[in-house]
Amino acid sequence: MYSDYERKLIAEKEYDNTLQVDNDIYIETRKSSISTVRQVIENETGLKVYVVESPDKSLRYTISKSVHDIFVK
């Protein structure tokens, strides 16, 4: 479980321009990685969707077909 403060830190990671595929994501209150970036999908306008995998190897976020169509066309 994450505290309110940790959830705030995680939310701030959405604006981190240094996130790259296969890089682990850390927050200051945890010594181990909280997740790993597995895929970055960018459309022609520069909008990005990040696919993030939790340490237990289950995908935390998945991309629906409609989102995939918007970003990959």
C-alpha cells in the first residue's frame, strides 16, 4: 500500500520527461523499484502513453484498442 504522499510522488512521475523503455521507476520513499516502463507510444502530436509493469510482472496499465488506434495510426 502507498501513503497519500507516495501516491502524490507517483502522480508526479507522469510528468517526468526522463522515463524510457525498460527503465525502473523509483520514488524517494522506497528503496526498490515501484514499476518498469515497458512501452512508450507517441502519436503525431507528441502525446504519449506509457505501458508500466509492476514488480510482480503484471501490467499495471493496459492500452485499449481505441487508445491504440489513436496513438499508432
